[in-house]
Amino acid sequence: MRILIDTNVILDFVLARQPFYPEADEIFFHLKNQKFDGYISPITPINVFYVTRKEKDTDTAFIAVEELLNLSEVAISGRQVLQDALSLGFSDYEDAVQCSAAIAENLDGIVTRNTKDFNNSPIKVFTPGEFLESLEAEGKT
């Protein structure tokens, strides 16, 4: 399965944000064990660095981005992905860009805590719990 991981799930893991950390930790456990192919939007490392630096420190932010880039693929981007995002009808352009990148990569879905922000997504959207259940159903856990 090829899945785009939304920035909020990544930050839940990196910052150990409760009560969301346990599911994010389990997702990253399965990613590290290659139970699925994880993708991120090109804007995700920038957002992870910015938020982690503010909440922790610069060294932690650099380590988080490096580990993220080692574990995941970066979905394609470019003018077309950014333009296509405008036509998705999302209220948040950042979410639209993530969705558009997932579509351009022909991914199987997106895992996010904010499923309501992805109501207009033409591809499957999972909560972290739903995604973990789908891995279990496929015998990947």
C-alpha cells in the first residue's frame, strides 16, 4: 500500500503529542518495518522543521527532518500539482496540495487526523486508526 502521511500525523509522532502519539508511533513502526510505502508532500519537511524548532529546538528539528526523509518518499510536485490543488475545492490550500500530490503519485490514500479537511478528496482518506485497521486486515501487522 502506498500512503501519503499528513503533516499532522508526522508532528504527532515527532512531538509525541497526546493523545495522538500512540497511533502515530504505531504508523511509524510499520513504516520503519516496510509494511507500507510512506509518502510525504514536499511541503511537509518544511512544516515539520518549523514547528519542531519552535516547540523543541533546532537540532531536534534537523534530526526529525532527516529521519523523515530517510523513511519516506517525497511525492512529486510542480506547477501542475499546485494548479490542480486549486481545483479540488478544499478550504485549506495546504491540504489541497497534499491531496493533489497524492493523486499525482497515484497513491492508495492519505492518512490524517483531519479527515473533514479532505472531504473533497477523490482518493481514500483514513484516520490513523482506520489506516492501522486496514494494515491489520491485509495481514501487514
